Amino acid sequence: MLLTNAAVWYALQGFAPLAVLIASLFASFVAREIVGTFFQLHQIYHETYSDEYARLLAQIDDLNDDSLDGDSNPS
């Protein structure tokens, strides 16, 4: 908020290049936070589902091993 207030103040004082510089700095900070948040959520998503996939694959392997052992009578 401080950067946007400074950009508006410099623009009103006639320092347009400085206002543009401050506004671009603010935009880059915002973009960096958005992209960083996206990558953190993406990493959490993949970590969560990779653990789930590994668990399910282990269950499938166990079921396949049981069926290969001739245990076809589940009781």
C-alpha cells in the first residue's frame, strides 16, 4: 500500500518516471508473491497425491502377489 501511495504522490507531483518505477516495483512484488504461492500449492498437491499413489500401488502389488500365490479364495 505504501508503494502505491508513493507512486500516486510522485505522479501528482509531476514525476511520472519515478511513479512508473514505483508502480512496476509494486507489480513485481505482487507477481512474485502470486507465483510463489502457486508453486507452493502445486508442490503440496503433488506431495499429497504422490503419497496416495504410492499407497495404492503398494496395495495393488499386495493383491497381485496374493493372486499369484494361488490364494483365490478370499475369506
